[in-house]
Amino acid sequence: MDCKEEIDLSAPGPSVIERYFTRWYKADVKGQACEDHCILQHSNRLCVLTLAETHPILQDGRTIKNINYKISNGCSRLNNKVAGKSKRGGQFLTEFAPVCRITCTDETEYTIYSCMRGRLLEVNEDILINTSLLLKKPSTDGYIAVILPKFEESKLVGENLLSREDFEAVVSKRAPPRVKS
Amino acid sequence: MLPLKEKDKPVVQKLLSSGCCARCVLRFCCVLVQSLYRQPGEDESEEGTRTATEQSDDPPKKRMKLDDGLKGSEASAGSGDAEAPPAPALSHCVVCLGVLQEYCSRDHARKVAEAVKTEDYHFETILLSVSLPAQLCVREHSCWLHVKKEMREKVMTRVKDDIVPLKEAFKWSVQGLIATELGGVYLGDEPCSLQLFDFVSILWHYVCSCSDVFLLVHNVEIVSYCPPHGFRHYPTPPGRPTSICTSQAIQCLHTSIYVAGRYNKYSRSLSQTPWIIDGRRMMESSVEELIAEPLASSFRSKGFNFSSSGREDVDVRTLGKGRPFAMEMLNPHRYRFTKMEMKKIQETINTSSDKIAVRDLQIVTRECMGHMKEGEEEKTKSYTALVWTQKPIEKDDIIFLDDIKELTLDQKTPLRVLHRRALAVRQRVIHSMNASFRDPHHFYLRLKTQAGTYIKEFVHGDFGRTKPNLCQLLKMDTDILELDVEVGNCGTSYFQKGNPGKSTGSMTRIVQLGLDFSGDFPRLDVENVIFFFSFQKTRLKQYT
């Protein structure tokens, strides 16, 4: 390929997430210690809900027994259907709306919350089949959901969330984890 | 041959006494002989009739024709006023408010011609349009009711629709004069699409500042449906106006010219259309602006519409034969260009910027713009991607990619476009691939795919929403660093004249001369023919 501008290939460039997304964090969601969530906001305002790398599910070699998108008798996130360009029909989420419940093989249960206001576009059904995606690639293939904030609120997504630096500061202040016996 | 008949006489008398001008009388009598509306010769006395104080006559020659018809009725009329209606009524016709009087003179034709000449258009044919104040149709309706009312028993075998429309009469009166002044040919009817190529349309706007008329309606149609008793708020016949119509503006508009060609994009930071967010320009220039500038200055046109057969991302180069595009140049002052001149413009575009290049630039018909979008789904695209791998690779690790044929992908709408596209799963086929090793973390991947395939998402997986993807195939993380596209072969195509969808007599077959080059394209000077695009009957939705 004859490029007029030669690209510098000596060092790996920014990844897809680094090129297009801003990371926002919510620590200790609902007061639960270390249940940290990460929202990846694309430059086009779409958000991807993921687990932060510090989340307990991803620690201590846990394996997942079950992921349930049915959060109540009347509501299953799997029933979410959006239509058209304006994504009509998607379930509207507020910050503390539960998105799914994850049960691990050691019987610990965790609820994943939306952490932002917006319309639910899709939930990741691949992790229902292949739970290891969530454990191995929580920030990409193992994402939880895609949420579209309202146009007017798109810049406010990060207002109540922590930037990466602030989040790392919070994490570093935490007590070191108790050593498992 | 006398256009006016015996039975018209009472009508004529009625109209003249109400204050109609001669031409309006002819209109109400449904006289279709165009030459009668034109002034027979230079008539300077016409100017004199404007002042109401003078004892003035209708344009004498016109009157003579009317007089012939009225001769019989003069004697029987008794009042004897048919010869010389009261002077004030002559100067302002109550129906046309002077439009068919003063404005049908040679002087005004000259004024219009001057206005066109100052704009310096090149043209061969002219279309004259007039926009008149709405109150004229109210006045006409009122006059018609007046005549109908009085003549109920005798006459009206005619309906209102038979009355010659004011605009028609005006055009008949004036078109010849304007055409002579400008030296162009007048187009009588709405021209067919073939002739739309090269005419100037002159729009003549009139306003009226009459204060004694209030507008009942805004819409001409409502007046014609209005039953007579509903018209009671307006006098019949219409009242004498205190002022006449004035000519407000004369606007000239040339039909659009269509230019087409193929473009290559060599820059990785050039958008196809101007990229403006919140009024702020995000990127200097764009493909369409770079192509349009030299065209606009040669054609002397102020606006354009750009259309291309698909588009590419800002950071993707377009190589190979180039992407077909068509440009509509709005209101050009010049439209005739020889092949040499078009080549010169093409050279200008190519030397003006190293970011794009244009070829096969030519003038085409309007149907082109529609054809641009057709057949997009049927095309094959060739891409070259520079891929980064997370783990180090060796030459043998990527050989297997060459053997993968007709790989079907399920692509969910990529996140980067999901904000403006519907959420859906699209099946797209990668016909073949070819990998060339570069270094342990990079290789080039050439792909031939179905149109509408998202290559970037195939390479990095888009959060696993494109399946299968290159990460899964190579069993490691991959990312795309660069992408180039070559718009593929599209086969011979047919240029259809006339309406697509209708069977036409003549189809011009256009064949591309020139050779098939892969790799760097040479600047071909294709003399006879032009470009390809697939001609498909169904229009399919366009995917990026």
C-alpha cells in the first residue's frame, strides 16, 4: 500500500475503546462494596454497560452459573424490542434500574444496574450461551447492554459518574482485599 | 375573419361599460387567436392612455377590430357610448389592473430583455412565467358573475373555464416581443424533459397596492368553487381600482445542468460532504466542495447538489477506477461546453488538490441522478485493510485466510452508526480474502465483499456483534489501522432517455473504452464513453 503519510507501526496504537469511547465508572453501586460498573460512552452518545475490572464477579476465579435478564414477573430485558431509526419501544431505564441478575457457582448473587438514564437498545444474549465471554472480556465481547441516552441528556451521562482517574483514586483508597483462607 | 360574433356583442358592451380593457374583453369572449392579443405595431399612443385626465382611446388598432364587431350593435345600443367609454375607465382595467395594457408594450418587453441580458446567460429557449396578485382572480370571477348575471337568458353556453386565462393572454401578448429582443426561441408549452437542458425561465412578479380590494381568499381554486351567492361581499362588477399593478421583480432561472464522473479520494482526513456540527466546521473542505468549486466557476452557477453511488468513511481512501458521482449545477449561466473544455475543467480539479482526482467528467441528462443510487446492492467491493494483531504472528498463521470463500457474516448494526440507523442484523458475504504478511503484528488483508459489508467491524468484532469476525478466526484480538476501497466492476450499462419505467424507442448503449487496471489507475482520456454503473430496476436501500 503506497501511503502518502506513513503510519507509525512501531508501537501499538490506541484500541477501539480508546479511539471512540470515554470510560465512566460507578463505584460501589447501591452501596454494595466493590460492585463497580463501567459505562463506555461512544462519541456518538451511545453507551455500553459493562462490569468494571474490579467487580467481584471477575475476582477470585469465579465461574458463572446463571445470568437472568428477567428482573421481575412483569419485566424481562430479553423482551426489549426497538424499532426504527428512533428506536421506539425500548424499555426506559433510570440509574438504579436492574438490568440482569448474575448467580455464580459459589452461590453469590449480583444485580447489575443501569447506572444511567436512557433507552435500552439491546442486551447481550451471547453471554447467556457463553458465560466465559463475560469473565474473559468484560469490556468488549462480554458487555451487558447498549443504552441510548436522550439527546438532551447525552452530555450529562458522566455527571454523576467517575472519570477513569477519579475511579482509580477511589479504588486505591480501598482496603486491601482479605486474603482467602 | 372576425373573432367576435353577434352573440358576443352584448357581452362586449357589458364588459366595456364595466371598465374592462380590450384584451380582457377578448379573453372573456374566449378568443383564441393569439395574434389578436399582440399589438400590431409600435403604438406610442398607448403611453398616452395612462394618464386618466386625457380624453383617451383604447389602442386604436385594437379598437378597430372591436369596432368592426361592434358596428352592428352600436346603432342598436342606443346609448352610443361604445365608441368612447369614460376616460378614467380606460386607463385601469378593472380585471387585469393594467397587466394586459401597459405591460404588453414593446418598452416593457425591452425592460425584461435588459434584465436578462445583464445576467449574461447563455441560452437558446425561453419560458416566461408570470406571478400575479391574487386579487386579479377575484376581480375576474366578479366580472364573470356580472356578465353571467345580466346575460342569463341569452348566452352563457360557455363556462368560466373557457375564458382565456389572464396569464395565457399575457404571454401571447408579450412573448413574441421578448423573444425578439433576446433573440431566443419561445417555448410555448411546458417543455419535455429532453428540452429542459437549456432554457432560461423568466419569472415576472407583479404586486398590487390597491387598497380598495380586500382579499377574500388566498387560493385561486376557492374562488372558482365559490357559489355566486357566497360572493356577495365583493361588488360585481369589480370596483374601479385606484392604482394598477406594478412590476415588482424580474427573475431569471436557468435549468440545471448535470455533470457526472468518477472520483478517487487519496486523503484519510477528508469527508465526502462538509462536516459541520453546531455551525462549526470540523474539517476543512470535502470531496463535493473540491469537485464543485471549479465546476461552479466555469458554469457560473451558485449552487449544486452532489450525489454519488455510495460513500466511504472519512479515513478511508478510494482507489481503483473511482466512485461514480453526479453533480447538479443550479442556475448555470453557461451550459455549452465542448469535450476539450470539460477535459480542461477536469484538469483544473485534479491539479487544485492532491486529495482527490476526477475522471471521465462529462455533461449528462437528469436521469443520471436517479441512476446513481440504483444497483448499489448488487455491486462487489474490493477493500484493503491494514490489520494489527495482539499476539505475534508468522506468515503461515494467516495463509488459511486465503482459502475462505463465501463467508456469510451476521452483522448487527455497528455501534458507531447505531445512533442514526435502525437496530438490525444484516447478512453479508465475504467472497474471498487474501492476506500478506508485513511484520509479527501487522498484515494486509485484501477482501472482496458484498456491498454494504462493514469491514472495520469484521476486523475488530464490534463487541462481538459481528459474527464471525477476524478475532474469532485468528483466535486473538485484532484491530484495523487503515482501510482502502476500490469501487468494483459494474458491467456495461444503458442510458435510457425519457422516463425510466416506460418503454422507449431509442436506448443508447454506452460501452466503456479502456482497459482493466488493478492497482494504480492511469489517467485515461476516454473519448467516446463514459462510465458504468449497474442498471437495476429495483431501487434498494443504501448501506454505508
